[in-house]
Amino acid sequence: MVAYLILAHTDPTQLYRLVTSLGENCLIFIHLDSKTPLSKFTAYDYKRNVHFIENRVAVSWAGFNMVVATLNLIQAALQKSIEYSHLVLLSGLDYPIKPVRKIQDHLKAHPEKEFIKFINVNDSPENYLKIFRRLSFKNPFLPQTKNNVLEQGLCYVDKGIRRILGYLLMFYRKKPMPGITPCFGSQWWAITPACAQYILDFVGSRPDFVSYFKTTFGPDEYFFHTIIGNSPFLKNADGFQVYEGRGTYKMANLHIIHPSLAKTYTLTDFKEIQASTKFFVRKVSTNESSELIDKINKELLT
């Protein structure tokens, strides 16, 4: 069985279509950004294999809470004590482009493989190493609730403080972590339960490691990769790649991702998707991609 871990914050209709496409022969765990009302999403008729996890955090773009949300999903999945083949991390704006059975068969055919690739950040001193070592304050200091005028005001103050800190410390660079090779790759991966448990154990035993990443820009593209890249699970991972310039899409594992990272795929992109050897497309939306998803369902998923 496969456990799908989904990070969602918008587009409840698209999320429901994604979950429905994954079928019932799996377990699905969804982290919904705590800033988003749950009622908008749970109004849909989800099957019993779908679980909206209770341990929710407010996720900020490029902030550490993206890592926290992912860790919460891993923990929720492993608490079920089910023998998964893999834990597959998805966004709520993803969609399968191969039949789910083929995805599951591919994962089951590689029971010890970690579908995650990365580069050594030290191989990119002008780009990813520079980003990795500078201080970033994308994660809010205060809870992001806006229930009244006071709380809204505090959120603006929080954002202002973080901006000022970033400006004052813009030339500061964090020292390297002793004995750790920093790694960078795509946020979206598929790992074995043993590797997932190792990550939770590592996080619990290394508060210094966690603290280092709390002030890293886009830590979700470094955190898990660095743990695996410095672990016994490296030998079963796609592992270190040759650095060929910037581009997170180059590190994609199971996804087809546009080089811009921002493009929403539409019906005009169907031939590209059809020709891809990947298993998921990122990203799609209800407003722009409904016709594309209909065509994927009809021609690629049956």
C-alpha cells in the first residue's frame, strides 16, 4: 500500500479531484494550512481512506513551517502502523498522469528505493550555497490568526520585524554545519517507511540541525535531502547529481515540473504531458486546468 502525503492550502475542488484520482487502495493524509478554513474542504464526500490531519500549522512561502507540515504528515502516516511501500509527497495542485496501478506497481518493484535526488550545495557556491547560508525570516514569529483588528495588526507588525531583521542581517552568513554535507533538491519525493522513520528520529535527536534550518530560505528543498544525503539511506536513493546550473525542476523525482516553477498546465500542454515518463504533473487548478484533467482522465488514466 502507498501513503500519499498532500500539502494543501487552496482550491478544494482540485484537491477533491486529485484525491479521487488516487483511488481507495491507498491511504491519503492531507495537511491543510491552518490559515484556511477546514469546512471549505471537508464539504466534499471523501472516502474513508482520506484523513485530514489535526496537527496543522500556518504555512508561509519559503518558511520552515512547510517542513513542519511535512513532518506532521509523515508522523500521521507512520502512526497507522501499516506496511507501506512508500510515502509519496504531493501538493494539492498535483495530478497523476499515469494510471494509479502503474504508479503503485513501480513503487512496489523498488521496495528499498528512495525516490529523491539532490546536489551537493557546496558545488553551487554562487547560487544555492549563497542562499543556504544567509539568514531568512519567512516563518512568522507570531501565530497567524486574523480574527480581529488587533490580530491583523500584530500580523503586520510581525511581518515588518522580519523584514527589518532580514535587511539588517543581509550580509551575515551562517557557518557550515560540522560533519554535514548540505543537499538541495525538489520538494516532492517518495521515500520508504524506514527512511521516513529515520527522518523523525533524526529530527528528535538533533535540535541543532532543526534550529539551523529555521532561518533557511526554502528549507523544504534542503531539509529532507540533507538528512537523507548524510544517512545510510543514501545508497538506495537517486542521490547526488552533477550540478548543471540553477533549476529546481532538474531535481524532479516523480513529477513533470515546468522550469518556471509557476506555470499552471492547461489543455494546450497535453502532448507534453502524454509524452512524459513522469507520474504526476505540477501544477494544475480548477479554473485553468479542468479540460486538461478531463482529457488526462479519459486518455491517460484508464
